[in-house]
Amino acid sequence: MSEKILEIENLTVNFDGFRALNNLSFGLDTGELRVIIGPNGAGKTTFLDIITGKTKPTEGQVRFKGRNLRPYAEYQIAEMGIGRKFQTPRVYLNLSPRENLELACNRVKGVFSTLFKRTPSPEKRTVSGLLETIGLVPKADMKANLLSHGEKQWLEIGMLVAQSPDLLLVDEPVAGLTDEETERTGELLISLAQSHSIIVIEHDMEFVRQIARQVTVLHQGSVLCEGTIDEVQNDPKVIEVYLGKEESQHEDDLRPMSQPVSAEDAIAT
């Protein structure tokens, strides 16, 4: 059985009486790619905030490679090997993809070393490899502001990988992407999963089906169920959340009940 890289036990987060996470427990194996889904307000963003140290738990523990993360600041947790990609790409638009990756690879972040130090040969090889991995070799030296939205997403994922994290947290990577870009993003994440542990937050169920072996469903701050995509989509509790008690919140997104509604269609809303 694989060693757990991430363990969350009995985690609760209160915001002025509101429980964003409620007695949540979760585990991720080393080398696993896990997708987290759930309706709006399920606690997905808070879940990532807790792992990265942006938010501290009211109760419970988060352990990364066996170490309790509670005492550590965000930058210290990042240095331990946790990297996070947000929904909106955060790249330097006036720099080229190559320059963006060189900055991400630079282990010495001082102003003078960043501006004046030549990129060492090993880092140049790393950058060249990353450009190939993310599919931006033909556009390596053009300004990043000329890239498509999907290409900017791939560049930021490359910048994250350049920092050598053990765990990648990726938040809605295919929002606003074309079908072709979505498929290529899935291929990229599957490729990276060969050498990294990855958690992906996503709503696009076709994309989830493309990349996920295991899916975790969050609801009201707790884990509702876990399993393969087929198991999750046919779980009575998931169907009830999306078509039953939660119907009034999603009624604009669902088909009229007189028409057949599959679990997959419901979860995709």
C-alpha cells in the first residue's frame, strides 16, 4: 500500500460561526492524482487554503509527509514541497515563457541575482525540458501576453513544476479553455502525475472523467463519498445532493424533471 503524502484528520474550520469545513478527514497516497468535486459552497477552496497554510484549522490536523503543518507559515509550507496553482493564471505577461520558467527555476530570489545572474546550464536544461513538457517550445521566446488562455495555464503549471514541489494543488485548470486545450491540459496533468502527487479541483465532468482514477465529493464541508467517477456518479448520496435537497440551488442549471437526467449531467452543473 502506498505511503500517504497528505493526511487530514477531523478537520474543522469556523468562520464567525460558519463551518466551512466540518470534521473532514482525507488521505492522498504518494504519486496519486485525485480530483475533488462538489457544489458551490462545499468547502473546496477552504480545503486548499488549509493545506497551504493560508487558513489555520479550528480543530484537527493536516500532515504533509508526516509533519503537522499547523505551526508553519505559507512560505514555509511552500518550501516543504507544496505548490498551488490558482484559477487565474499568474504569469509575467511582459516576459517570454522561457524567462518566466527561468525565474521560477531560480533558487536565489534576490533582486540582483534575478536581474543580473546568468542562468546556470542545469537550469537551462530544466527550462528546455519544461517547455517541451508544456508544449510551448514554438512560443518559448514570444511575450506571454500573446499566449492563449490555455497556454498561460500550461505556463503557470510549468512554473509550478519548476519549483520542484512534491504535491501540486491545481484549482479549476480548464475553466474557459477550448475543448482541444482541455484535452491537452488533461494529458499534461496525467504526465506530471508520473512524478508528482496532484490534487485537482474541477467542475468539468468530461475533464474529470479524462484524468481521474479516484474522485472525492465534498458537501457542506465534509467528504460525502469517494470512489471512481462511475461509482461517484451513481452514488445515491451524490444524486440526492445534486437533484434532491440541493435542487432549488441548481434549478436554473438542471433540465426539467420531466426529462431524463443522468447523474453525470447533474454533477456537471
